[in-house]
Amino acid sequence: MTVNRMVSIMAGFMVLLSLVLAQITGQIDLFHPTWLWLTAFVGLNLFQMGFTGFCPAAKVFKAMGLKEATNACGTSSSGKGCC
């Protein structure tokens, strides 16, 4: 487990927890279609990406030609280290 994956898991969990707590306390009603479902979708994507490593947004951005971040050695952050 990497720091980046754990951050995604924690962020997704907190987003989902905030929605659940708001539903329980009556501040929102998730049973009616609203923009809050977009928040739930983002939270679920963050949470699952932390475990699986699959991110739909990353696939789209790669298809658009964006490059992955590189480390100080110039290799991909997902590749094996060169230093």
C-alpha cells in the first residue's frame, strides 16, 4: 500500500461518511435525485481507486495525451526506481 493509495482511500471514505452523516441527521435527502449523487460518485471512485489502482479519469486523461508524472530520475512514477 502506497501513501497515494491510502490518501485516496481516506479521502473517498471521508466524502462518503459526510454524505451518510448528513443523511442520518436529516440535513440532506439522498433518496431524491440531486447533485449530491455526483459527490457520492466521486467518493466511491476515490475509495475504489485506493484499493484497485484503477481510475477512470486517469484513463481519459491518458487518452487525451497527458503524460504521467515523473520522478527526479525522469522515470514514470509507476515504474521501478532508477536511483
